[in-house]
Amino acid sequence: MIKLIGALLIIGGSTFIGFLIDKLERYRMNDLKNLQRALIFLKGEIDYMITPLPVAMEQVGNRIGDNIGQIFIYAGKQMMKKTGYTVTEIWKESVNSHIDNTYLSKEDKNILLSLGNALGYLDKEMQKNNIDLSILYLKEEIKRLDMHHQKNGRLYRSLGILGGLLIVILLY
Amino acid sequence: MKTKEIILGYLGIRLKNILSKLSDSAFEKIEEIRFRVNRPLIILKGGESFFIRGDGHFSRNIKQAFIINQKDLVDTLQMMGEYSLYAFEEEIRNGYITLPGGHRVGLVGKVVMENGNLKTMRYIGGMNIRISHEVIGCANKIIPYIINGKNIYHTLIISPPKCGKTTLLRDLIRQISNGISDNFIGLAVGVVDERSEIAGCYQGIPQNDVGIRTDVLDCCPKVEGMRMLLRSMSPDVIAVDEIGKVEDIYAIEDVINGGVKLICTVHGSSILDIQRKPVLKELIQKKIFERMILLNYKNGPGSIEDIIDGTTLKSLI
């Protein structure tokens, strides 16, 4: 009887791990998509509405919501405080303190940080190009992840169940 | 908000730290703050220039002077542009940014041209913050000479730079708009504030006290602005700063023909000086202005040199 319960636990656990790996990728994908949306909004605010950056950041953050939105809202709020720090510094602080609440990878983080290096002090055209560059990266990454996911998503899940079964059979 | 708080909010961190050591009262007396890359920070106060020491005290010894570096100006420009210089392209093209409260920041640097037009300014090399002073009541001495029954005279304020003509104009506007006594209950004043210096508008709302019956067209070119106000806001008085272009005359004539009273300021040191300038000469010959007020710097900014009757050209004081 105990053996049976143990076997079920092993299968359950490994299935869970398989699903988790799959889920994590899907969460990251979700965050990347939100980030992409945020940057497209931001570009629009700067390019067409010529909204000042602090206001634009906050508006974009509120529209996106979620943990990704928090990065923008926090940065916007800090800028409004007129502390004397540069955009690059404020953006870096905001990314560093909020990235752990998201599923973004280290590479994604670096892209976000490099976006901050050119925010605010260039003319409209350069701002647009700079944001476009980040959007391009996100687009590629989402595409890559999507293909990867279609190929491997089911694999992770079935591998979880089958792996569990294998261990149980070997141990039995 | 105090002048000090406003200005400090628009400085890079290093400049902010050093200038925050000045007391509130010392700050109120400052006329100009000048930043030049690789050169000392200079503060103009009471007509004299001072350096500032690392501990935030005024000094005349250049060896102790606080030196500005390039990053200070880059950071400060970012703050003044509210982290959004793309939204300030027009201002930078004109060479100045106006901060809330009407403080004007002049910029110099490397100019970038495109198709023969000034496109923008890169590498800002110097900045001059002109602190705008709101001196409530500074027009008290002048007001009796300007009032004509229930209305006012067409008035021209003539002043060399830095003698407080904009400050005087602002207080005149405030008093005319609020009214002074039961005999003079106040007139509707329209202000064309081309450089946001008179009302110090921020997002279209005057930050300085310009009176209860005052309408401000912010950042609007004078000629278009005067005509717009005339058509749209039916003012009793129109006030503008720094006239002198040929087109200004036509707009001034429109205003006067429309039965509206006019108050303007102009750069100059005497009536003779003004008469040498072609555009203004015409205005004086036509005896358009009924009162002319001359300012000087003898007893600090806003000292009155003379008040002249424009039709007889005789002194009234």
C-alpha cells in the first residue's frame, strides 16, 4: 500500500515539474508580450503625443498593468520627484527592483537596461529608433520562444509523466 | 512654492547639492545663475557677481570657486526638459526654456543646422538662469500716473536690460486687473506672453499673480496674439513685453483702433535712444503712447528715472 502511494507521489511530482517548466516559458512569453505592448505605447506617446517622459511612463504602466507595468509606473513616479538623478539611473533602479517579480531572463534585463541609456535626452527621431531597436529584439525573442514552445511544450509535459512512470517502474 | 525649491528641482545632482546649501533668503536676492562648462559657477546678486565655494558660501576668490563640468550641464538639461528633451525641441531652437514661475533659462552650445534652418542645439556649453522676481506692489508709485478716470493711458515702459521692466509690467497688470479703489474697480487685461515671463504659465495656467481679470495667451507670438485677444476675449487692456519689430506696429495700430488700451515694454535707456530706432520712432512721432515710464538701476532694479507725458514729451514728476 505504502509502495503504491509512493509511486503515485513520484508520478505526480514529476508531472508537476514537467508542467512547471512549460508554464514558466509561457509566463516569460506573456511578460515579453506585455513589454512589447508597453514599448509600442511608449513610442506612440513620444512620437505622436509628445508627452513628457514621466507622464508617458506612468500612463503606459497603468495601461499595461501587471508586474511589467510596475517598472514603468515606478520610473515615472521617481522622475516626477525631481531628485536630480538621470533617466538612466532611475530606469536602472526601477528595472533592478522590479525584475524579480517578472519571469524575464537576464538577456531581457540587459535589453531593458540599454533602453534606459538613451531615454530622455535625444531628439524625437532618435528616441523612436532606440525604442524600435528594443521592440525588434522582443519580437524576435517572442517568435523564437513561440516556435520553441510549439515544439517542446508538449514534450516537457509528457516527459514529466513518462519520467515519473519510468522511475516507478525501475524502483518497483 | 519658493523660488529655491523650483530652481533646485531642475538641476543635476551635483549642482543641486551645492546650491541647496544657500539659504532661502540668499536665494531670493539672486538675479542670475550662470553655468559654463569647465569654468566657475557665477551668481549675480545685487548687480555684483560672486563665485560659490564648495561649502556653499559666496566668495570672490576664484581659487575657491566651484567649477562646472560637462556632465553637470547634461544632467541639468535633462531635468529642465523633464527627462523629455524631445518635447522641448522648439524651445531649444529658440535658445531658451522657461521653468514654472517664469524663470527663463538661456542656452548656448553647438548649433546644428539643417537646410539652412536651425535644427537643434547639441553639446550645451553654457546656461544662464534668470530668476524672475515677483515684487507685489512695485508699481504703486506709477499707477496714479497711468489711471485716467475709469480707464488707463496707453503706456510704454522703457528700460535697459535687468532693470525690472517685466517685473514692473507684471505688477501693473495685476493692479489694473484687480482694481485699486472704488473709483477704479479693475479692467479685463489680455496678456500676450511670448516667452512665458510675465505670467510664468505652466501648462497654460499662470503661476505668478497677474490679477483676477487677466487672460494669458502663453508662448504666443505677439502680432498674432494681440489680434487673437482682440477678436476673442474682448479685453479693455492688452499688455505685451519687448516690442520692436516692424510687424508689431501693425498689431499695435489694430489694438488702438479697436479701442483697447495698450501697455508695452521696450529695451532702451532714454527717449532719445528710442527715437533712434526706426520702428519705435514712428510710434513716438504718432504720439500713440500717452505715458512713457523710464527705468534705471540707480537704487537697484525697478528704480524710476522719469515718467513722461507722451503727447507733450514733458516730465510728470
